Amino acid sequence: MLGAFLTVLSKIKAVTTLILALVLGFGVVEPLQAAQLGVVATDAKIVGGEDVTDFSLRLSQGVTVEVFTLANPYRVILDMPDVSFKLPKSAGRKGEGLVKAFRYGLFAARKARVVIDTLSPVSIEQAVMDPAGGQAVKLRLRLKAIDAETFGSGTGAAMASAHRAAPSSATIRPKSSRPGYRPVIVIDPGHGGIDPGTIGPNNIYEKDVVLKVGLALRAELVGRGGFDVKMTRTDDVFVQLDKRLAFSREKDADLFISLHADAIADKRYVSKVRGATVYTLSERASDEAARQAAEKENSADAIAGLPSTADDDVGEVRDILIDLVKRETANFSADFSSILVDRLGRKIRLSSKPRRAAAFKVLRQTSTPSVLVELGYLSNREDEKSLTSPAWHKKTAQSITRAIESYFARRTALSK
Ligand SMILES: [Zn+2]
């Protein structure tokens, strides 16, 4: 018979890390390559009240699961090898007891994660894996409400500081003036894996839409030739914001295009608010809607269960040379955004104010001109139709490609 085994690895202040391992009669199963094993998660359940809530997940076989809690906001994280989730699309969207909601998906290559949002600080009272017929197991967590003081503060602070990006090196001369040089275009489909991004009323995920447009854009650019095209993700995997920035820096990108889609909750406006918007970086938002859009997109890391990083790297880069490069980069970004709005406007619906600016983390790039495109609103029926149409993806990809071509044609002309 299968037994349950539980080791408490560490209990440092608020971070409680428990390793659950399944004992198969003889011993502990080694850290598992779940992909090879084909482990499938089905049937997640939440039962309980405001003091104690149980979370359970059925797995086709036992795997090593790491469980820990995080603050700001309060979350419980379950890390495991890449389990595939076969849960109903609505799973996790409605909470119960102490659980507000939960998300799941691939967090990194061969790493799956479940993030449980809780209404208050909680402790992990119990974490066990029970046999559930054949090789299957039922992972059970018992969460108990505790006060913030018991939970402690500063959770994850040490981890957060390790993620801080170093100021990038500066190059003023546009590389595109070198003969035979192919500009490097980085396409950045937002969200992915555990972070679905915005979810439309008909369960259309932003992460899926933007990946499709990203792949269509790459195909278009490669087809036209003359560009070296890179993507921050090409499948359904989570990529944290810092990694997207580091990728752009590593590839020495000449242009960075982040792709997103939006939605609004207010039913009174869903039929009116629609269309695409192109954002550039500004630490002061152009308007309230832009500020909210940036806040939403910047929360991607927290949604995936990463500790919140201090939002302080803006003032860090003080070097005058870098300031100059940043100003030049900002000018090029603005230049591209106006070309892009013009091109998109000829083929697809634009929002009422299609050029905006706000403090998007993913646009904080020293030497790479960058824009973030909100392609439309999943909350609007017409937009939703467009956003899920392959013909629209292609049309949009073509418009962005034309804009990229005229932008570089102009830059090359200027630098001669
Ligand atoms: Zn987004």
C-alpha cells in the first residue's frame, strides 16, 4: 500500500517549505522527470471556511512537491515537475473559504506551479499525499488563517534582490548603419504558462492570443527577409519580466515589441471600449487608463508566484552617458510608435487614444527602442472575434512588419 511521507525542510519565519514525497513501500521516489512519466493533474477541490480551508489535487502518480507561502500578496505556492493540468478551464477562478482563487501551469521548463491566492495570511497546517487508487495520489493541503504578525514580514526579500537587473552597457551609434547588418527584432508575447494574462468572458486567454500574433509576426518578418528575429517565448511557458529584459539586452535588440491584449470589467463600457493601443515608456502615465494598464501588466510576476520586487530600479541608472542613450532610445521608441499606429490604423481598429505612455517594466530598456502593443479588448465582442481570428492575426502581423520596415528605412537614411 502506498503511504504518505512528509518532511519539514525549513521553517524560517514566514516561509514554510515543506517537501512532500511519496513513499513507494521501499523508499522515497527520486526527484522526478514528470514529463517522462506523463503525470497528469485532475480534479482540484477547495473545501472549507474562513478559519481552515483544504485544497486538494489529484495526480496520476506521486511526484515531489514543494510548498511554501509568500506575502504581498498572500499566496501559497506548490512547485512540482512538469505535470500537465487537465482541469476544467474555469478551475481556480472561484474561491472558497480562505482561498480567493488559484492558477496553474508551466512555470519554467519542466517545472509546474500552482499559485493559490489567499484572503489572509495562512500557515500550512498539513500537507500530505494519500493513495487514490492505482498509482494515483491525492495531494492535500490544509491552510489555516493566521495573523500578519505570526506570518512575519519581508518574505522573499532576499530572493527579490537577487533578481535586480544590472544597468546595461551603452552604445549610442545605431548598429543598423553598418553595411549588411540585419536589425535584431525581439518579439515579446506577454504572459504564458502559469500566467494566463487577461481572461475574456468566453475563457479566451490573453497568453494564447498574443503568442499566435507573435508567431504570425515572426513568420511575416522572416518571409520579408532582412531581419534577425528573436522571441522571448515560442510556447506556453511563463517568462518573468526581468528575463524578458535580459533577453533583449543579450540579443542586443534594435527593436523590442511586447504583445498584449486587454479587457475591462465594467459592463457599461464593454461594447464601446475596443481597439489597439501602442504604449511607450514614461514613468508618468499619459492618463489614468494607461497607468492602470501598466499596473496590470507589471503584476505578471506576482501572478506567477514570484516574490514582489522593490520597484526602485528606475532611479538606479545615474550615469550621464546612459541618460543620453536613454533619451535617444525614447525618441526612437516614440518614432516607431507613431509609424506603428499609422500602419495599424489602416488595417485594424484602433482605440480612442491609440498612442499612450506608462511605466511598463518590460519597456525599461536603456538602449533598445521598445513599444508595448495592447492589441484589443477581450471584453468586447467584436475585438474578441478579431483576436481569435487567424486572418486578423496575419493582417496585424503584416501591418507591424510594414511599420518595422519603414522605421528602419528611415533610420538607415538618417545615419548615412
Ligand atoms: Zn498582458
